[in-house]
Amino acid sequence: MEHTKYLTDAFDAGAALYEKKEHKEPHGPRLPEISSEELMSHIKTTWDHKYARSDYNIVTIHLSTTAYLVDMSGKIVYKWSLPYADAWPTPFINNTVDSRYTGFSEAAVFPNGDLLVSYVGEGDTPWGYGMLKMDKDSHVIWRYDDNTHHEFYIDKEFGNIYTLVHHWRVNPIMGMKDLWYPLLEDFVAILSPDGHELRKFSILESFRGTPYESQLKPWDIKNWDITHGNSVTKLEPEMAAAFPTLRPEDIVVSLRNISLIAVIDPITLKVVKTFTGPWKGQHSAKLDPDGTIVFMNNIAGWKDNSINFSSVFKLDPITSEVIWSHGSDDKDLIYNYYYGRVQVLPNANILVTSPNDHRAFEVTPTHKIVWNFQGNDMIESVKRYTAAELPFLKKIKPAAPNNSPSAAGKNDRASAR
């Protein structure tokens, strides 16, 4: 049986590597690239300025290497663009996918207009295509040549960058021979503000020898992609009092394929606590200053026994109970089987990115939608910034509130993709 298991997964891994080498058009032909104005013109935005502040949003679109800074009315006020071939003239990855299938998976803007991005190569495995910092004119400042993927986190203490990285692993981990090999192994890498690697460790090895090792059982059929990490963050010392069961500097990762959120000790690099519950395939676990963990529950249930819907959860880490949820009722169903982002805002509202819905929205604790950003193309990520956080834009004024969907989207047209 064990021999058969290894042969089966070796075949799967080989098939994935063959697909990488022979990669052509994983999702059919793509139309030619279009301008940012055309790409964003179909966005419809509604904004209740009584409950949502006049801020800015950094937006990335699926398989686009342009990031847009938009105001609350959806108007583009700034953009950065750097195709993968220009970002890495000499790729560190062999046999990269066609450039049309590369894009930003995440973006973060700095006060001076610098932009940090992580690239993705769709249809490839590993799909993480590297991290890069560019200036406000889209010129490369530094590159990190490793398979970074999904969400990253910039800590408030030192400006260090926490990111997920993944690689194929063929040789079994000592003491973990029962896993399926070859497998896609997730790591956490910690970078300095100037992009130098300070530390990198295996998430699988963080489970080894702990009481939580037995939880490495994926619900997905992809046994070679056991963890499928999709977010990493840390407990900032200033928030530690709100999380008495955690310790300052603890690292928190969301592991989709085992429907688990893990807490890793930053010194021993071992898992010291896990959270499981009535959720499946979750994404984007974030620490809320109120002492809860907020995340996207991607597989919350099924409508009419055929269509999957999702929800946003707030978890009490002391009781391990879900104390708030949004998106699972008919008033505002979220359809987001894969992907997803959440961000806790200073006003206690939650900014939600639902890529499969082609949508981002801001919701209050009382479930009122106070900002909605709806398009016809997959919105990869949306992250909110105040004007004070972006002094390089001091000459640009935020738009006046406009609560009319038709007015905000008066130049609407069908997506060109």
C-alpha cells in the first residue's frame, strides 16, 4: 500500500511538472491586454460616507501586473505597473508560464509611494513567482528570488516582511515519512525591509513532534499540497493584551487544505496552538485589536444543494467559538470558493475581498454594507489606507461621496476579458 501511495503521488507530481514544462493556455486564450482605464471602467462603486471613511484602496486584478490606487468612489488616483518579464529579465524560475498568466497576488504601498508586490504564475506549481519592491515610478528597488505566494505581512515593530514560500519536496522529512511525497512544502520567510532573508522555516516541520502533528490530514484530494498556506501574520506587542492565550511575536498562519489556523512560537518555531471548527478551506486569518481572529470561511455551506457560499467569521481564541459571521444568509450571500481577503479597519468595520464574486465590500459589525466595489473581472486583493498613511499623495484630494451606483458606474461597459 505504501509503495502504491508513493508511486501515485510521484505520478501526480510528475504530471504537474510536465504541465509546467508544456504550459500553453491553462484557461483558454486571453484577449490582448487593455488599458487601466478600460480595465477599471466597468467597476460600480457605492459608498455610504456616514459609515465608511474617505480613504484609499490599493487594488490588484487577477493576472494583472498593474496595481491601482483608487479613492472611495472608484476613481484611479495612482497606478504602478511592472510586467514579470521586466521585473525578472533573468527569471530564477525555470520554464515560467507565459507572461499573460502572471500577476500580482498582493500589494502594499508605503508612505513614499514605494510598492511591495508578490507575483503569481497561474497554471504552474509552485505558483509563487517572487517578491519585489518598486518605487513610485515602477522601478525595481530589490527582488526576493523565491516562490512567495498569497498574502504577506509587514510588521509594525521593525518593518520586517513575513511571507509564505513553497517548494517541491521529494525526500521525506525525518519522522514524517507517512506524508505523501513528493509534496509541496510551505515555509514562512522573514525578510528585512530591504529584502534580505533573515529567517526561513518549514511549516510542516513546525508540526513535527508536537501534539498537533496528527492534524496534518487534508480534506482536499490534493494530498501533495497538504497545508496550502494562504496568509501569515504576527501578534504585535501592542496587541498582546487583547490575546491572553497567545504570546507577543507569535506567528499565525492560515492553512487551507487542513482547514486550520496555526500559532507558531517565534523562538522554537513549533506549533503551540491550533484552531479548527465549523469552517472549511479558510483564507486570510487576521488578528483584530478586539481580541478575535477574523477570516474568510470559504466553504460555509451550499445553496440549493449546488452552489457553494462563503462567510466571514470572527473567532474567540479563548473559547474557540465563532462569535460573529457575515455572508451566509440570503441578504448578502458571498460566493467565494477559492481565494479571499479580510482587513480589520480602524473603525471596527471589516473590508472583505471576494474574488470569485468580482467584488470587495466594507461591512459594519451590524452587517450594514457601507462600501461596495463591484466589477466583472476577478479582483485579487483590496487593501485600505488612510490619506495620512500616503503622504506622497498629499496633492490629490479624495473624491466626494457618491451613493448612486449608476453615477459611479456611468462609464460602465462589459469586461474586455
